[in-house]
Amino acid sequence: MYKRKCWGKGKKAKGWLLAAGMLLFSLFVTVMAAWGSSGLLDKTEKAQEIEETSFKEASERVSSGQLSDQTVKEFINQGTLSKEIMAEAETEEDLDPLIAIDPGHGGIDEGCTATGIKEKDVNLQIAMLVKEKLEELGFRVMLTRQEDTYLAKEDRVRLANDAGADAFVSIHQNTFEDAGISGMETWYDGTCLKRDNERLAQLVHMQTLKSTGAQERELRGDADFHVTSMTQMPACLIETGFLSSEQEKNQLLSSEYQEQIAEGIVNGIDLFFHPKTMYLTFDDGPSEECTDMVLNILRERNVKATFFLIGEYVEKYPEVAKRIVEEGHTVGIHCYRHDYGILYESVDSYLEDFQKAYDIVKETTGVETRLFRFPGGSVNAYNKDVCEDIIKEMTRRGYIYFDWNASLEDAAGDYQPEELIANARETALDRKRVVMLAHDRVYNTALCLDRLLSQFPEYKMEVLSPDVEPVQFALP
């Protein structure tokens, strides 16, 4: 068992918040004073007390940027920042996320040591880099400690909770008696689903491995640490390496490697708050069994998807089609009968098939959709002579077609669930916007869907709509 330690946190508020608060309150006091001199309003004892506050001292502390852990509370207690002003500022819609970065250990608590190297020092060096990089991206950042001081784990959590931090990341190093052990591991509390701890931990873990090339160890959801279980915001703890490994210790002391670690942690946090977009789409349904399996998983994960329906299956399984709509998913038209030879025989044959499917979907679900997807995609071996004319006519009628730029390839072969997940990751290519193709008539797709969704923490799942710029294949 590797060594565990105690962790906590400290507080940092943005200078602009305090300055804005003082400016607003100064205006308030000025108005109150004017009214008081006119006999319209007598100054209350509280107003007089606030007016006597030393704004000079407050301004100097704000402009210097050197704020102690108790600064914000002191300002509130002094009346320099009223609680009302603070609350109003914190609820601004454009307020950037506040990230609590916790350099583990400090002061008398050195953490693990190796040949004179103390974990607490490495943690702080990395944390300072993370802070700098996050602020460059526009995040607000609070450090639990900014120097070699001791802070109990309970105080670190209390400070983060009191400040209303939006995420908490604790930075640590590891050690083990076997000097050959190395690698990176990340911990989170998997018992609390409301805080989205797993997704934060996944992103920090994945992105730091990517930026450093470190050996991957574990992503653990059974953390019982105070800082991961008692924080009120998403939280994780990353062990960036083993000081007991001579090679890894030398890396961890390298400024270049620390920069890489910081870059990965920051990228993970950034993706947590600013995810990329994935449109999960299912063709060829509804089916008797698999579509219900898919819908159950989507409901459990609160994920919405887009289903391109086949008319004859809507006729056969109307209740499943209705459930798709009732549970908030988007539907589009795929075709009435999935027969390439008949479907693409001519423009008229395609339009006839489409209209039949459209009418059945409307009658069954009540949805009048403008979305559709060509069987085989907009350009394929069966429709190359008519695809352009079909597209022109369908566009004229106000319909929008969507192809895809990533796929499970679940209709292309007898892939096992693990292979389908690998296909999805490989074809997504880390794009900022992905339209993922899957089929809700494939049993292995239903089997792997839960694990598949876990593989894309960097993406926010959305549904297609007429307002979404479509992914479309290039015409021949």
C-alpha cells in the first residue's frame, strides 16, 4: 500500500471583486451622506461604522494582491465589503469559475521525502504553475497555501467550501518501498454522484498523462480522503509521480516536467468547464430489445441523443418510438425500408420512401421533424448518380441531412464491445465537434454504451437540431 497523507486548502480572492465592492459601497455611502445632510435620512450606527472604515488600508491590500486566508472575512466584518455586495458579485452570470488548487502538505507536514527532496516543496512548485496557467485562461484561482506553511485538511476544505469554489484539485507525490514503482494515479470519491467527481478526475488524469507521457497507474473512485469527500464541489487528488523512483524523482524536479504536469492538470480543468461537443446518434431503430436498453442507459446518465428512425420499425414498435420522444430525445428520418436498390433507384423513389417514413413518424410520435440521414450516408456506392439531385430537392423542401465524422462501426462487422469503444475513440480524433454514428439495433452497442460514454468525459452530449451546423460528406 502506498503512503497516504493529509491535505487541505487556503483562500485567494480576486482583486477586482474587492475593488468593485469598495467602489459600489463608496458610492452608497456618498449617497447616504448626501441624503443625511438634507435631513431626508439619518445615518444609522452601522452606516457610521462603515463610513469610518479605512479605505486606504483596504485599497493597499487589494492592489498588492497579497491576501491572507482571512482577508475576505475581514473585509466583510469591517464593512468594507457588505455581504450583500459580495453575494451580488458572486452571482454574476459572467463570473469565471473559481478553482481551488491544493498543494498537499506544508510546514511541519513534509509529506514523503527522498534524499533530501520533500514532497511539500514539489507540490507547491507545481501548484504555482497551475495557478499561473489557469489565470491565463481566465479562471479565478485560490491556493490553499502559497508558501511553506501548515494547514490542516479540515481548514483546506472549509476554505474551499466557504469561498464557493467550483472545483478542487489536490496535488501530491507518491512513495513506495520498491524503488522500481513509478507512474501517475488519480483519486476521487465515487460515492457522491452529485458533485461530478469522476468526470473531473478522469479529465485531470487523462490530460496529465497525455501532456507528460507518464506511466498510467490507477484512476481510483474509492478515495476516502478528507479533501475529496468533504468538499462541496467536484474534487480529485492527483499523485503525479513517485519520489521513491530515482528516475521519476529527477523528472519531478525538472522545471520542464513540472510545466508538463501543470499543463495537463490545467487542460483537464479547462475541459471540465469548457467541454467539446458530441452529438450521439443512432440509426436503424427502433428495435424490440436494444433500443430500450439504450434508452435505459441514457436515462440513467441523463444524456440525450438523436435517433434516425426507420418507418417500418416505427410501425412495428410504436411504443418504443413514443418512448424516445417522451424521454426528451430528438428524432429524424432515416427511411421507410432500408433497401438501397429500391431507395436510390431514382429521385422519385427516394422521395416516396422518405414521405412514407415521415408520415408514420409524425402519426406515431407527433413529431414533424426536419432532420434526416441518408442510409449509407449522403454519398455512397448506391446513390452516386442521384445523391446531388436528391439533396437539392430535399433542401428545397426545407429538410436538413446529417452525416457523421466518427463511428462505432457497429454496422460494419461483428465487433466485440471493447472493439466498438476503441473504434469510437479512434475515429473521434479529439475533434472539438463530433457527430458519432451508432446503431440501436446492435446488441453489442447496447452492451458497451455505458462504458462508451465514460470514455468521453471531455465532451458534452447534445442533440441535433435545425440550428446545428451539419456534418456532411463532400459531394462527388
